[in-house]
Amino acid sequence: MTELPKKVDIREVSLRDGLQIEKPISTAAKLELLEAVVATGVREVEATAFVSPSKVPALADAAELAAELTRFDNVEFSALVASANGAKRALAAGLRSIEYVVSAADGHSHANVGRSSAEATAQIADIVAIAHDSGATVEVIIATAWDCPFDGPTPPQRVLDIVDRSVESGVDRLAVADTIGTTTPRRVSDLIAQVRPRIGDIPFGAHFHNTRGAGLASAYAAVSSGVTRLDASVGGLGGCPFAPGASGNIATEDLVYLLRDSGIEVDVDLQAAIAAAEVAQRVVGHELPSSLLRAGDRILG
């Protein structure tokens, strides 16, 4: 365990990871949610994904949404891609920050993108080159970093091989993702301890789901191990449509509550995040799993 960082950056992912398993909502409704998210003070927002509309119909309006992003100041928007073609589409739509997801497990990789983990890894260099040639940055997100719903526990070496290829290819950021919400603090600390010596000064983040109730504890373990970038989704909205049982991203407001009371600075205002979670719940039309959405802040209620 290292000394806790003074600040943790939170990337809001409700517009992409949050909505991808939902029934499609209108672009106007997404913009309403985005306005509430931006009002929290968050500096980074994953706005959408440039993937197959037939596979993820909820994000079929990626280009239309991207065209509206210029109205928001002081926010860095990014989009997830799963292929070189997706990267080109995102860049053509005006994005200057993309995330390329690579699953460390073959079972999930085939379900998610229709190719093996090795085949997806082999595309990292091409996607980095495409982005850098356009003046954009690339983050590689390693999915199923701990467990796969098809293959079971992920051997750490599979993650480390993707990390090494990413570093060799010149990625700008790296992140590990607990795609199905199965990991625990001990396993988080163990993997991060193996990854950090291999990445030098590359910014390193993590993405957790609270599917089995250990998401916040795992996030705290990541922060305690030196991670200073975490993904979260207002209301706990979201999950992976290609991973059975995956649901419940860490709720942004729950994470802010934990970090704030741990003496760690964040850019996100807690009450504004709860308000954004209320908007998220309304636009998707069903109850969300956020604890603070239900119980409120201990200070203000």
C-alpha cells in the first residue's frame, strides 16, 4: 500500500458505458443527461462509442452526439472504439481522445469484438498510429482484467502482455477493467503491483463494477495502490452487453462520497452528481442502484 494520493480524477462514463445496455433513448435525452453531468464539475467524459450500431443500438447516434459536444467548455470528451475503422469514425466526428478496448480473455473478446485477444492486441499499434497522425490521444482499456464470464479467472500474464504491447506502441494512457464486477481488493492490489513497474509515467486508471458489492472497496484498493484515475457512472448506470451478469458501474456519487471523506480531492460536486443521477434515472425510466441516490449524503441528507 502506498500513501493515498491527494487527488483522483474521475471520468464520467454514463453516456457510453452507462447507456450501452439500455433501450435506445433520443439524442436530446442524452444531451439532457450530459448537461447534468457537466454541471457536476467533472473534467473528463466518455461521451459515446463508435461501434457497430447493430450490436449496440443504444449508441447508434454517436456522430450526431459528437457534433453537439463543442457547446460544452472545459471538458475533455472521449469515445470508445473497438477497431481501426471505429477510430477513424471517431476522429472524423471531431473526437481527440479515444479508448481502444482489448479483452484479456478470448471468450469475452470473441463475444465483444468477434476476434481473439491476440488479434485485438495486434491492432493496438495501428490504432495508436491512426490517432497520433490526427493529433489525438489513445487509451487502451484492458477488459476482463480479473475474470471472464466465459473463461473464468484471467491469468495476470495475459494482462501484462497487453500492457507491454501498449507501452511499446506508444499509448497515452492505460486502464484495467473489472468488466463483470467479480474482483476484490486483494486481487486488485496484486495486479496493479505487477502492472505499475511496466508502464513508467503513463497515466494509469481503473474501471470497476459493483455487481457483487465489492466495486467501491476495489476502487479504494486501486487508489491505495497508486491509481489516480477512476471511471464512474452517475446512478450506477450501465454494464457490458456482451458479458452475462455484468451490471452496475460504480456510481459517481458513491465514489465521490468515499473519496471526499477519505481526504482525497475530486473535481466532482457531490450534490450535483446526485442531481445528475436523478436525471439518469428519469431518462432511462427505471430505478438505478446508487446508494446515495436512495439515501443521500450523510451531511445534507
